[in-house]
Amino acid sequence: MSNLKGHRDLIVYQKAFALAMKIFQVTKKFPKEEKYTLVDQV
């Protein structure tokens, strides 16, 4: 059996978290008006 202690040990969680952090870094560079538009779409 595997030695999973929680959800953070799952590879899918690690990859999803890394992608979310990359998206966060990219969107921090957006102009203010683009940030507001992105929030409206979400």
C-alpha cells in the first residue's frame, strides 16, 4: 500500500496546486482593468 497521509500527498493535488500558483503569478502582472474583467468572468 501507499503511504498517503492526506490530500497533499496526491500527485494530482500537487500538479493542480502548482498550476494554480503559476496562474496567480501571471495574473498579478495584468493591468488593473484586466483584473476586474477577469474577476467578473469568474
